[in-house]
Amino acid sequence: MYKRSDFPDGFTFGASTAAYQIEGHSFGGAGRTHWDDFAETPGNVIRAENGAVACDHYHHWQEDLDLIRDAGFDAYRFSASWARVLPEGRGTVNPEGLDFYDRLVDGMLERGIKPMATLYHWELPSALADLGGWRNPDIAKWFADYCEILMDRIGERIWKTATINELWCVSFLSHFLGHHAPGVRDIRAAARAMHHVMLAHGTATQALRAKGVNQIGAVCNFTYSQPASRSPEDIEAAATFDDYYNNFFMSGFFKKEYPERIVSALADHFPSGWQDDFDVIGTPVDWLGVNYYTREIIKATDGPWPGHTSIEGPLPKTQMGWEIYPEGLLHFLRRCHVDYTGDLPLYVTENGMANPDIVVDGTVDDVVRIDYLARHFDAAKQAIAEGVPLNGYFVWSLMDNFEWAFGYEKRFGLVHVDFETLQRTPKASYMALKAALAS
């Protein structure tokens, strides 16, 4: 494991979580979300588990912030739940929700932890899902209004603010593949969600800037696209994957255009007037967050767009079945810097792995995670040596949590959580990072 002194002075180390995955959404007056609806639908989530209790961070937040401080992390990337602040998505504010985030931010500052807020991490209020959710163009305004309400309360104390986490997951994964809430599998719904999530980001960024909020960023997830062979068909299929997964969002933000492959495939499904929205979508940001986990091996298939499938690769895999491929992180840090962002500061806002961790005699020996992180820190260090302006690294995740459609089965945490007793047990990876950050 690298030491803190191996990275530049001022490099920020942190841990990340998400509201619905840890808070306990049945507490504190939070409204219903489309993840509650998705989880209640048979077959969507393992054992129909949901975020009603999760890690009960709502009541254990002080203990959890102590874990962040004691590890030596500089910053904590947390998210706020739209439905906790506005149970119906619009209209009446839930005072308990704002009070919770107030206490949480103050608790970070009291412990010397820099608060990094993500304003949306997938928990859309059900009342807005009833109105079409991300398919409805009005969602850009709804989202901006929510962001203003929350940031009016906590904004002055926030170190950095991200609008929407992983726009590909919010749109394509959830509306084309149907793997996440709302579980739609429809090309037109996906195209509209892809555009509206971009527009919502830009609209909220402009609204917050007008309020005097600074240090606003975008957070995108990236997956390395590897052709299954050297055939022209597989190479083109991998390029298509790369465009709709990685380049679509980056190109919209930083070039005010979408990749031609995607426009030719989806233009008939985009909302009318979509070409006129790029000045809002491309509103300048102050930093970019890079979420990275794995690569996919892409093979061309017959059939409708996008005309490919993913095949199993040869590398060691995490509990999620994802190949461990640190070279992909270096690739995307280089690409973002050279092709899109120039001198804009970059942060690795998520990186980590799921592992079937168990507590034995009070300890969790997740040596495989220590190795995983060391190899990805190595990629980050290489990027910095090449001149990439990488300013920080956030591990996913602080603790085991509700892993969306996989329920409580996949464990990404540096801290083990017993979901019956809510006991927190720092893993060997937590202790290794603590030692690294102290040195």
C-alpha cells in the first residue's frame, strides 16, 4: 500500500457512500423513492431487500464519522436524498431531513473532515417517478429547485459539490437495460433520460452558481471497452459501447455535442429541441469526478442496436464478477485530461471492490482488497507522474451497505457491517489505509 508521502502535498484522500445505501430510508420523515417501488417488485432485488434500515447511518452517523476521522481520511463524499429533503419531490420540505444533513456536515467539520456533497445518487421520489421521472423534461427544473433548497441550508460549509452521480446508471442502466430503478427497458425512454439527466446537471449547476455556490463538479462512471477480437465487427461494437457509456456524457459536458454514433442511433428518440440545450449542459464545472471499477469484453451480435454482448474475460474478478483491471483507471485519467478537461482538477470519486468478507475472531482479513487498492493507487500515481491534474482519491465504500439490485449480498466496505446487529468492524483494508495515511 502506498503512503501518503508518495502523493503530492495537498492530495485529498477520502471515502464515499450514498444516502439510500446507508441511511435507513424509513427514518426521519423521508419520502418514498422509486427504489422502494423497484425493490417491492418481484425479481428486481435479491430477497426483495431495500434501504428501509440499511446501515442505520441516520442514527449511527457520529460513530461513522469517527471511523472516517480515525482512518485519517481528509474528506468524506456523502450524498443527500432528494426524497428525504422533499418527500414528494417538490413542494413541502421535510425539516427533519434538512436538520439531519445540517448535523452531518457540522459533525464532519468538527472532526476536521472536508464535506463533499453529491446531490443525487439515484433515490428519485416516487411522486416524480409517477410523472415520468427522468423521461419528463420538467425534471431539470425540479432537480434544480431541490438542489437550491438543500444548498441554501448547507452550501456554505460544503468543500465541493457534485450534481448527479453516474449519469449513465441514472439513464441507460435504468431505462434501457432495466437493471436499476425504475427498471424500464425502452430505447425511447433511455434516450430521453440520457438527455434530461444532462440537462438537469446543467440547470442545477447554473442555479447553484447564481446562488454563489462554488466548486461544482460532474461525476461520471467509466468502464474500459475491449473488443473481443480484432474483427472489424467487434472493434466497431466496442467503439459503440465506449461512446454510449463513456464518451456521450463527457462530450456533452465538455464539447457541447454527442458522439455521432449515438446521435445516428438515438436522434429519433431524443426530446424535441435537444440540440438547443448544449449551452446549459456544457455550463463550465470546476472539477470532474471519475468513478472506475472494471472493463468489459465486447463482442458484436446480430440484432437491434447496440448490437453487442459482453463476454467473460480472463482476469481475476471481484465478488461482482467484475474483472480487476487497474490499467483502465490510468486510461481514463489520461483520456479525460487529454481529450476533454485539460487542466481541470480530476478526482477519483469512486474505486473499490466487493468481496465476500466475514468476521472471524473479531477481524476481517480482506487482503485481496488491500492488493486491489494498491494496484489502483499505482495507476493514479502513474497518471500524476504523466502530468494528469489528479487531486484526490475516494475509496468506495466506507462500509458495507445496500448494494442496489444485489441487496446486502455484495460487500464493498472498508468497514464490515452486521446487518442484523448493525455492528461495525473495521477490516484489514481499513487498518492498512489508516497506516498508509498516517505515514
